[in-house]
Amino acid sequence: MNVTFRQLRLFLALAETGSVSGAARAMHVTQPTASMQLREISEAVGLPLYEVVARRVHLTEAGLELARTARRMASEWDAFGQTIDGFKGLTRGRLKVAVVSTAKYFVPRLLGHFCGRHPEVEVALEVLNRDGVVGRLRENLDDLYIMSRPPAELDLEDQVFLPNPLVLIASTTHPLARKPGLQLQDVRGTRFILREQGSGTRLATDAHFRKQRFAPELRMELGSNEAVREAVAGGLGLAVISVHALAPRPGTQGVAVLDVAGFPIASQWHIVYPKGKRLTPIAEVFRQQLLAQAGQLVPQAQASR
């Protein structure tokens, strides 16, 4: 097959933007030129690589495989470019990080410190629910991924770097808000507000309740920590939430951390990426910074208890 590296970049842009026009803009070429180049790639492969349905590009099985191959090649080339820049004494390039929504409370601060040290590095941060991050992880779209419950079915490089205690909260006006030494049985019959199915917090919560043989009475499921916190502050029920989603003084947010046996639930933040992936020099520097600075975040998290 005779396909140029620039054509592979164009096809990767097609896969990422979902349209020929988007790929053309990303590669700074005209749409007719992009269309012609994409036809040449399909002819070289000898199989259809995509189809357009309702003005949206959908990759075929061969197209998905080509996109994965092109992505690996582009990643290796970018890593080589960063290595050469390092030889020249330069620190520039791009860092792509995907995190689950709860990590947004501390990752931007760490990225800010990193950018202060490396101002020429361009940073792309994706904040998604767990399913979204796992999807990007499967496709190897980013340099690093931060989550609390890595998928067991994927072969990953996995490093724990920060505790993520999960606490039980109630409204500050709830009768149990100031009672010490509570047991789970003391909250039986109280309605619960839980994160959506599949989130890291929900997975850890469900596992803990099964272990304790406790069946919470569910009032609602919500897709963000902010929505859960506000619902609890409004007196709609109790919730399990990461301490990272609470202020150092939770009372300022209208909630109180309950003193209940078995809480906080032990959980951790993980830095993960596909096993065998060679990190770019910039990604490796950021990974090392995460590990070095994690200790500074622990007292802030524990202060919420």
C-alpha cells in the first residue's frame, strides 16, 4: 500500500472530527483536496474505510483499524519530535489528559503548576463521565487518564497516586447531621441520592453497600457531583460523594459529613494508560509531577471529613 504519512494524518482527522470538511479544516487543505486524498487512501487499502450517513462519517471495520494504526504512528512520531526537542534543549509539544468528572476539582490546579514550569506546552484536558474516559482509553486518544475505578478488562499501566475517600453527607439541617457514632442501620429508611450507574463513585458505593448488606432506598440518580450536593443541601436525602467535591468546610455548601461506621469508603485515584504505550517526554514529566505533588492534596481532601 502506498499511503503517505500526511494522508494518514488526514484520515485520523476524519476519524476525530466525523466529517470531511472538519478533516480539511484540521489539516488546512480545501475540502475537494481532502476528498481526493481520502479516496486515494481507500483505493490503496482496497476496502471501504467509511460511509456517510445523515451527513456524518461512520468508519467501517477496516477504517477503525486504520485509525488505530494511524493514531499509534502519529503518537510515536510526536514522541520522537519531543525527544529531538529535548536534545536541543527545548520543552514544547502537546499534552492530552482525560479525567473523570470528580477529578476536575484538583487536576486543573496541577496542570496550572505544570504549565507554569513549561509555558510552551499546549495542554488539552477532557473532563467526562467514567464511560467517556474509558471510551477514550480504549481508543488511546490521550497521553494519560485519571480515574478512580480503572476498567479491569483492559491491559493497563496503572499507578495509584492519591486517596479518594468517599463520605456520606446530609443536609446541615438533617437530624443526624451532628450525631456521632452512627451505624448504617441508623439511616435505614432514609432516601438516597446516588451518582449515575457506571460512575466510579457509584461502583464503589454499590460494592460497599453490598458488603455491608445494606440496600439504600433510592430517591434519584444524578450525573454530577454538583447536582448531588445541591439535592442533599435541599433536604432531598443522603448521598455518598468524594471529599474532593466538597469545600474544606462543607457547611458552607449546606451539607454535613456524617459520622457513620464504615465511612469514609476507601478509594484511590489512578494514573493509567494502555500497557506498552510509550509516553511522550512531556507526558512522562507530567506523570512524575502528579506523583510528586499528590501529597500536597491529601490534607485538603482530609480537611473535608
